[in-house]
Amino acid sequence: MTMIAPKESGSTPSPVLIYEKVRKLYGEFVALDEVSLRVDAGEVVCLIGPSGSGKSTLLRCTNALEPISGGTIYFDGRALPSVDRDIRKVRQRMGMVFQNFELFPHKSALDNVAIGPMTVLGMPKTQARERARALLAKVNLADKVDSFPSNLSGGQQQRVAIARALAMEPEVMLFDEPTSALDPETIGEVLNVMKALAEEGMTMIVVTHEMAFARRVADRVAVFEHGTILEHGSPEQIFENPETARTRDFLSHLGWDG
Amino acid sequence: MEFDFSPVVDSWRYLLDGVGISLMLSVWTMLGSLALGAAVGLGRVYGSAWLRVPLVFYIDTMRSIPVLVVLVWIYFAMPLLTGLNLSPFWSAAVALSLHIAAYVAEIIRAGIQSVREGQTRAGLALGMSTAQVVRVIVLPQALVRMLPAFGSIVSVTIKDTAIASVIAVPELLRRSETLAGQSFRPIEVFTAAMLIYFLLLVPATRLIDLLYRRVAHLGRS
């Protein structure tokens, strides 16, 4: 038996994010249909499910890159704001990592990481670069600080992107299929960085097709389909004892044999 | 047939001053069309729907009227209509700027819109404002992508200054016409003019191409 408990903290878990009946419509299309979910501090929650099931949409709604059509998302006890200036304050506290990395091609790895603190927090260049250097070392790219994105492999680019998000010292990290665009041989290096981050106690929401990662690292797994959460629970529950036939179906399609 | 290039050789100073005026006109036209084109292009991408209507109208107008017509209108018709009198040189600079700015605006719009939406999302996700995203992330990449197109604008501008000859701006072509008329040596004089334009432009376009190849990767997201 494995315990399902928030890591370390010991005291009662405090929710960082609460999704309450969140709806998202694109015209007629219902991308999210009353999704409710709670993410506690220090938790790693993996969102799995077929493409187009709403996982990435939920992530983008979390930092207001997409406005929601109904329901409420609470971050740190408060509903997401609607005023642009307040939205920016919230985004500064959430890091996001994209499927296609989205590094800035006109900046070196170092400046990709330093640009957030410099532009958004007004941090002096030397100080921002110092922080960037430390973060690049943390994702094992100390030797690539001066490289431009075009000279980095996919796995290296994604690690720079993780460092870039961490530079804002976020309270939550949102990962949107971080390994889907990677060559198989570089997936591991990115997952290792993410695993280390999880072990440090970072609160993480990870949209992923990496079932082995979800199985090993997640505290909870939520299975999406057609804009709703089919079921959610501990990885053991989801992977070894799924409640719904659709979950079993989805997992078997991915070659997951339990 | 016998060729005699002595009129060109004897009057090299006269022609060279003409080249100087052609280049001066090019520089003013480039400054004018860049400033106006940037304003129109940015307005078209980031402006309100109301602003976009007149801007699109301006671009369409300038792209459908021959630059020569704009030039003679500004030089001959505008003073009669408005009482505003411009010298031939400034008439040419204004006409060329108005014309070329429309193309510059389109290049700027296309350059900005070619930068992937995800780049903007990445900037916003860090907490940047839209203005910061444009300034720090989108425009630098867009500028790199615009370089080859700006290369053509530079050569089109220099070439188009030749039309200023119709309102007697004493630039290279005008002076060549004068010299050809006086010396009865049109073949030699106009061939020399052709060669001068060629020698001015080939290095310029090569240089921009070279520069672009150096920096292309900075705009590739």
C-alpha cells in the first residue's frame, strides 16, 4: 500500500489551485465541461487523456492565457482576476513550459532565462544573469549559457525553457506536453529535471503522454475525455485499478499493461 | 560605329554630383518611408478596427497609383489646390516616401504576423505586458525576418529616384539627359548612367543578403 499524502509539510494540505466547474467554449465546441479539480501545495498532478480532451486548455486557462467561459479558478484563495495588470501579477507566480519550447531565438540561453526577471521585475542585468546562470547549472546546462536556441537540441532547449520559467521563482509550474516534441533519446533528460523539481516540493501540473513519468512522479493523476475528468486518483489507482472502461481503453491504446 | 566616352570623362564631376543628389534623395526617401511605413504597419497590426480602415485604404491607394503620377500630382497639382509649394527635390522625396511607405508597411505587418503566436504566449506567461512582448520578443525577430524585403526596398528606392528627373531634379538621370543632349552621345552617356546605377546597387543588395545570412537564425522561432 502506498500512502496518498502531500509531501513532507505534515500539516493540513493547503490548496494552491482550485478549479470549480470550469467551462471553456470555442464557439459551439465545448473544450472544458464543468471541470473541478484541486491542487495542493507541493503536489504533482498529471493530466492524461487523448488529444483534444481539454488537458492543455485547462492549463492555458490556469494562467489566463485563455479566458474561461464559466466556473471559477481560484489561485492562492482568490478567483483569477480579469484586469490585465492583475492577471500579469498572477502569471508572474506561475511558470509555464510549452510543447514547442518557445525559446526566444534572438537571445542566448542565458538571456532567455534572464529576460523574465529583467523585463517583468526590473531586475538589473548582472543580477538577472547571475540567477540565470545558477538555474542553467541546475538543469545541467552550465556549459551552454552562451549558446543560441538554434544551436541546442530539443531536450536542451526544453531545459532552458524550464530554467526560464523558474527564473520568476513561481509557486506553480505548468507543463504543457513538455516532451511531446522531443526525440526519444532526449526525453529522459527533461523528465529527470522535472522529477528533481518535484522532489524539491514544487507544485506541478503536467499534461503528458509519458505514462511511466505519471506513474512514478505524480501524486495524483486526472484522466480527461471530451472536456471532462473521467476519473482521478493516485497513480496506483488509475494505472492498476481504473474505474472506467474508457480509462482502461485509453491506457491500453498507449501500450500500458499495468 | 565609333564610341566616344570623352563627354562622360570630361563631365565626370557633373555626373558625380548627380549621383550625390540621387543618393541624398534616396536617404531622405528611406527615412521618410521607414517612419511612415512603420507607423502605418504597426497601426494596422496593433491599432483599433477604426484605425485600420484608413490605413488599409492608404496602402491600397499607394499600391494602385503609379509613383510617377503621385510625383507629378504633388509637384504640379498640389500647389494649385493648396498653395503649398515644394521644391522639386522635396516634392520627389515626399512622393517617393508616400509610395514606398505603403510597401514598407506591408513588409512590417507581414514580418510581425510571421512570428509564431506561441512566442507571444511565452512572453505573456512570464508576466510581460503586451507592449513588452512586442518590444522585447516580437519586433526583434520580425526585424530580422524583414531584412531581405528591406534589401529590395533599398534598391527599389535608389532606382525609383530616377523618376525625379521628370520634374527636373538634377539627379543622375536628369544630368545624363542634359549631357547626352549637349554632346550628342546618348549611347555613351546613358550606358555610363546604367553602369553607375548597377555599381551602386549590386554591392548594396549583396551586403544586405550577407548580413541576413549572418543573423537569420536569430529570427527563427
